[in-house]
Amino acid sequence: MQIRIIAVGKIKESYLQEGIAEYEKRLRPYTKLQILEIPDEKRPLSATASVEARAMEKEGERIIAAIPLGSFVVALDPRGIIKSSEDFATTFRQWGLAGKSHICFLIGGDLGFAPAVLARSDERLSLSKMTFTHPIARFLLLEQIYRAQRINHGEPYHK
């Protein structure tokens, strides 16, 4: 299975960069992983609603352009489905059985996703009812992908 994570913005915090790099390394035996960072749209701190909407649209255009053809697309969305780690592992197994070999996870910017991005998504997933920064969401997603792979391979993981 090939996994691409398309995320708006860069990871600035060194501790998160190190954690993300560790999970990228841990995932190498299980999957081909690619993380693609899309630049966030610059705007003034006191941007109007219309300026923010246009920024979200521009980020959305860049996200959609980065989705490989034939990918199954999962948008991380606070209004998405919440799954346990075991359910997430089962979902990965089902994707594989259904021939979905290219999975693309999307992490939006601070404004969220443009409607066109959500329309392009095949599924919406929420990591929690809590709110996380986008860099932490990237770290948590990688940890859960790794955990799902361990579960699916019958390997131990922390409950």
C-alpha cells in the first residue's frame, strides 16, 4: 500500500520534526510513505472573511492538484468519523481487500478545507473530538497509521 499525506504548512517545531521522522522510519517496512507539504496561503492577521475564503480556495486548489490519480482520499476533518485504533486498522485492511492501494490523507490549514477538497474526498476522518494544531495532527496521524500496521501484522502495540 502506498500512502501520501498532503498537509498545508511546514512543521516548525523540532520536537515534532523528530517525532514525525521517527514514525516515517518505523513505517518503512510496512508501506511506501510520502509526505507532501503544501504552502499555506499568506494573509494579514486581520483578514476579512472574503480574503480568508479566497486563501482557503487557493490552498484547496494546491491540495487537489497534489492528489495522485486513482487515490482513495481521506480528509482529516473535525466533523469526520471517529474510529478506535482497532477500527482504523480494520479500515486499512478493508481498503487493501477492496484494491485501494493508494491512500491519500489530507490535512488542511488553519482555515480548514475548501468545499472542493471535501467534495473530492472519499471519506472524512476525525482524530478526536478535541482540537489539535495541524502539526500535532500530522504526528498523531502517522502514529495511528503505524499502530494500524502493527495491529494488522499481528505485532504487539501499546493499548
